[in-house]
Amino acid sequence: SAEQCEVQAHTVNLIGMTDAYYNGGNDARELVRLLETAGYVVNAVLGSDMTAEVIPQLRQAELNIVVHGELGRGSAQLLEELYGMPYIAPLPPYGRAGTRRWLHEIARALPPPHGDAAEAELDRVTREDFLRINECKMLWGELRYDTAVIRAPASAAWGLAHALRTEWADICHLAVAAEAESAQDAAHIADEILGETDALRIQELLGGMEGGLLLGSSNESAHIHPQHAQYLPVAYPAQDFLHLTDSPFMGLRGARHIEEQLWNGNILRRKIILQ
């Protein structure tokens, strides 16, 4: 009906988020929280499949935001073709800088009512984290990995790769096992891009790690030596890790969660080596 699909001001849909991705539910809640802080109304969070019944409700939004491109881009394109609904598909918001960039890309497409509130939170968290991390660096030096391997769904893999390389740690050799949207974009982030068929090369990288980092799943963690590599599960299956808290991977809370895990795991390994 007409009143059902009347566009509401400052209203957005998140498209391509799912509980079927590891920590997906927590990520969705964090993105909704950030958008609401900026004054947007989140009309719907759409999973990987779209039924005809939800279309009228989706049309109330001014903008569709694709989070995981491999899940949501098709639906967003369909809604654009059918109803002229604009969509954007920025890199998912991993890391503080990545979250800022994500919110700014949304603001360019649809200016927020309370952009200042979102900026204030970005600034506060960035400042607090910078001070805490600097204290850690004074005691333990920089966070550095000789080799890092990332294997996850494409959008998550490249979002994580971006944050890892530009914000979280010093990486000598970064290998990403995921399809890249654009080769040029990928080239300045990754030193090596691996396809699904490069299983032997992935195993070789994992097995030969010294002072390494794996962001992946239990499929990959089976191939690392725990003393030589740190592991943070970011994809299913995750049989060797328990995650009970509501800590996401994306957004500001996600940045804190991942950086905390990286530092704590790294410090623990250094202490073992010192012994």
C-alpha cells in the first residue's frame, strides 16, 4: 500500500548481514548502534535472502547500505532497478579509522541529523585507545608480525586486511585468501592474494610461520604451530575458540575487541619466549 512504502527521512536499511557469518549478530547490533548515534533510523537489517513480503517495508528507507557485498549487493541492485532506491557498498567498518571512513561515506550519500554526536564518540574512543595502546607500546614495543594470513568471506577479509595493515600492527608479509573487488585496491594492502585453489600455498604459509598471525577459521588453525603464530577466529568453523560476549568485530567496539585480542595474545607469547 502507498502509506507502507512512503519514504521516511534519515532512514536506512543495512543489507547483507547475517548470523551465518561468525559474530555476524554482534556486528549488526554495533552498526545499528553507530547509525542511531548519528541520528539515522535503521528500518531493516536484511540477511542474505530477500522475500517479496519484506519489499514494501524496505522501501521506506532513503538509502540502502550494503555491508557484506557478496551477500547484499544483488538485493541492493534489484531494489535500485525496481524502485530507484540508491545504495552504497563501502568497505565494511573494521578498525577506528575504518569506522570513521564508513560513517563519512554514508554521510556523503545521506547527511546525518546528529553527525556531531557520532564524531564526538569517534574522537573519544580514538583518544582513549591511543593513550592505552601507547602505554602498552612503551612496555612491549610495537605490535609486529612477520607474516599474517587472512582467510574469511571476501568483504570481511579485505575490511580486516585494511585495518590490520593501516591501523593495528606492522606486518612484513600480508597474505589474503579472498577474492578482491579491485586488483589495484588490493595491491596496496596485500603482499600476496590467494585464491580458493591455492590450498597448498596457504598450508605452506601457515606451517612456516614464525611470529605470525592467522585471522581465519579452524580449517586454517590446524596448520599453525601455536608457539609460532597467534590465531584469532574471524570465520566459521570456529571449533577451537569460545566466544560468549557481545563483542563485535566491526565498529568502535569491534576495533577495541580485536586490538585487545591481538595485543594480549602477543604479550603472552613474548612472556613465554622470555621465560
